[in-house]
Amino acid sequence: MKNLPLIDLTVIALYLGAMIAVGFYFSRKNKNAEQFTKASGMIPGWAIGMSIYATFLSSNTFLGVPGKAFGGNWNAFVFSLSMPLAAYTASRYFVPFYRRTGEISAYTHLEHRFGSWARTYAVVCFLLTQLARMGSIFFGIALSLQALTGYSMEMIMIVMGISIIIYTVMGGIEAVIWTEVVQAVIKTLGALIILYLIIREMPGGVPKIVEIGKSYNKFSLGTFSLDFTQSSFWVVLLYGFFINLNNFGMDQNYIQRYHTTSSAREASRSLWLCVVLYIPASLLFFVIGSCLFAYYEAHPELLLAVKMQVAQEQATGGTSVSQALANLKPSDYGDKVMPHFMVTKIPTGLVGLIVSAILSAAMSTISSGMNASATVFSEDIYKRYINPNVSSKQSLRLLHLATVVAGMLGLGAGIAMIGVKSILDIWWTLSGIFAAGMLGLFLLGIISRQTRNHEAITATLIGILVIIWMTFSPHFPEEYEFLRSPLHQNMIIVIGTLAIFLTGLLLTRFIPTKISKKPVVVSLLAALCLLL
């Protein structure tokens, strides 16, 4: 731990000041709710594309991906390789659909299709997903800055959270998008600087990095066997496709941006620009993780302080620090390696720029999540159930308040995550759980036009039971081991989505219309089919 030099603190302060200034600038335009949520549909497609790219490239990527590559291999990069197929599906079918409806909320049409319960269920899933996302990203900020400053993680999260809330509340979606354009450039530049510095410090340069990486199988994408019990190539590919399909087709963060462009064509172009930018950028972070592994293999003594810190954290109960130290694996301290490199090897002046890059990675995703959560709360909860006749001025005030509350809840989730082993693991697990049911219900409503309300309710209930079982069965006692799910946790969203979608199709296909109008009968028949 160390205190940052004045020049680095100045760089960080200037960056934060600039972001808040953007919020002040766009606050002059935010005179109504439509401007706050849609920016009057006047944002160019290229800016939206960079904005979506910046949202994807969060601190989970900036810190979690190098940590994942350091502790393992490039298996998680398969997630990025799934993006083109998801983007094609979304640009072909989902973007035109949302542009035709004109609804700012991604979930309004679910009520038109199945009733108010479907809309409410999707909204709850979305808000829980955002809570998990913002919490993991707040945690990522604190993890890196704690190593640089020595301040507590709680204090760092609070200070940064307040800064993000200020410019997001003041500037609305337009401030979010244009700050993300700037942040996309800063975070990419920061990653390139880190890579250059690692290679410069590495004895033997790139050839030595490749040699060490090959000897430890660091460049593997995972096994190609059809094994769904471990994180194989196919498990991550399926997970990535379903998560990205949920992102591009159901996530309010992205749906809302489709309405800020002038046409559906511009919205689709922005989607593809995100894919073109993100795939090489994510590869860059895997390369950084492998380079860090090679560097510390060549200088193992430099990691003693990090290992000791992690061992002290894990030394609980009857485990001593020396025992915990002996049992440490690279995956146990992977997330702490890049912050440690920044502290010890990045020159004064550049540290401020790198920290700003990490902050921009976090702030872009958190700010868009806050704005989207506020929009969903306003449209799908407050106006739907509390006061549908709210005035334009009241609506704008409601959006401001909801943005603050969303930010504070995300901050609280981040504090609760202190001590997790891997940022990327905890985010992937939580997002898979919350997104699975939402995507399955959405696909059922879009693809099967014959599916009725009762079939959809039954299918969703069965899907939720499957998701709960897959999530918690690994924790069953030994005597109930036979009831545990044999599949990898990343398969939760895949199986959960398919459970809802296919159950809905089967009920629609094989249960007569008269019976389907009796929800109790449908539920009993579906439960019997599930047991069989």
C-alpha cells in the first residue's frame, strides 16, 4: 500500500471533475422525462456503439479478466466469441421489434402478451441483475484502489459512488452515453499502456511470455469435449450466447439505447460496432493476464506480499497463515495481481491515468445501470401500480430519486461482496440465475404466438424451480448427493431458459385450449410431466 503522488491524484481528480462537468452540461437539456431517458432520439449510431462497448467493458473485464487468465487460461474468452451470433439475432429481430413498439421499457410488451405478472416478473429479474452487476463493479473499483491508496474498500466505494450518482442524476441518458464514449477511449488506452509496461519489464520480452504461457497451458480455450459438467468450450459458448442474447434483446441498458438513435438501422449498426470493438478488447485483457503470469513466474519473489495478504484473509478457524499460504493457487489471488503491478511498476503520472481507466471502466457500466434501473422503476412499477397520471415534472423528479436509490443499492451490494474469490465468477453466477427466467419468458412470447397466459405462468414456475435447484443443489448434504445437479453453474441460464421456453411450447402444443384456461389443471399436468 502507498499514497499516490500529487500528480497522479491530480490526474484522477481532473478525470472525475470532467465527468461531473459533463453531467452539469447536459442537465440544462433535461427538462422532461423523455429527454432524460431517450435524449430525444438524436444520438448518432457510432456514439451508441461506443457507449454499449463501454458498458460491456466494465471493471469486471478490466480486473476480473486478467485475474481469470492469470489463475487459469483463456476459457472465458469464448464468451466474447459468442457475441456475433447473439448480435445477429438481436439486430435481425429484436431491434426492429422495439423500435416498432416505441415503448421505452423493455418489459411493457410482456404485459400486453401475458398479463401484468409477466411484466412484473421480468422487472424484478432485471433489477436484481442490475444490483448484482453494479455491486460486483463497485467491488472491482475498491479492489484496485485499495492497493494504491491504503484506504478501506468501503470508503473507496462510497466516495466513488457519490461521484457517479452526481453526473448520472444530472445528465440523464445523454450524459451517460457521451461520458461512455470518452471512457471507452480512456480504458482502451489504459489497457494498452499496461500491456506495454509488462512487456517492457519482462526479461526476454514477448518470446519468453509465449514460452511460459505454452508450458502452463495459459492460451487454452478449454476442452472441446461435449462435457457440460465443467467449464468446457461449449459450456462457455452456450452461456455467452444466452447471456448476450439477454443483453442485446432483453436488458434495459441496451434496449433504452435503441430508442436514442434516429432509426432502427442506426441502432443495429451500433450493436455491431460494439461487437467489433469488444472482441479484440477482451482478448487484450486475456493477453494482459497471461503476460502478468509470465512476469511473476520470472519474478516470484515480487508476489510474496500479495500471497501473504490473501493467506491472512483465508486464515480463519483452525487454519494458520502458513497453512493457507502453502495451499494458495494462482486463482486465489489473480484479481489482486494487476493492482499490485500498478503499485510497484507503473511510473508516477501514468498511475493516475491507469486508475482513471479503471474508474472509467466501472463508471460507464454503473451509470448506465442506474439510469436503466430508474427508467424501469418509473415506467414499470411507479406508473403501473402507484400513480399512472404522474405529470412530466413529477416524472423527471421521480427519475432523479430512483437513480439515486439505484446507485445506493448497488453500492450496498458492492460492500456485501467484499471477500469474494473472483469478481468474474460471482458476476457470472448471479447474472445467470436472474437472467434465465426473463429470457425464457421473452422468447416464449416472441416466438410462440399461440402460447396463452396460463401456459406461460406454468412454464415460468417450472423454470424457476429448475433454476433454484441448479443453483442450490451443489450445497446439498452428502446424503442427498444424488439430487445434486451434475451440470456446471454456467449452464443455469441455458437450462433455465430452455426449461421455460420448451415447457411453454409443449403445453401449448399438447394441452387443449379449454383445459389450458384452467390454470390449476395445467399446473398439475405440467408438474406430472416434470416428475416423469
